[in-house]
Amino acid sequence: MAYKISDECISCGACEAECPVSAISAGDGKYCIDADTCIDCGSCASVCPVGAPQAE
């Protein structure tokens, strides 16, 4: 199950740098995770200062 970034995202970019498979990219007002690429490792959630990445 892939992670999804909620509306709490503050677009800091910490998650994008942490993703080992480059599944995260900047979107319109918040970052987005490509569900087909995400390996559900949780690295993004562990570095997010506002807890925006959440397991679906």
C-alpha cells in the first residue's frame, strides 16, 4: 500500500530528498507521491515535520 501526502503538506521538500525510489515530486501547492513507484517504506513519513505523508 502506497503512502499519500495530505493537505497538511507545507512543501518543505524533506520527503522528496528522503525517498529511495524517487516517487515524490513537487505538485501544485504540495508534494505528491506516485503510488505505482512508492515501495511503502515510510522514509518520507519519518522526516516530515507536519506528518503529511500517510499510509493509505
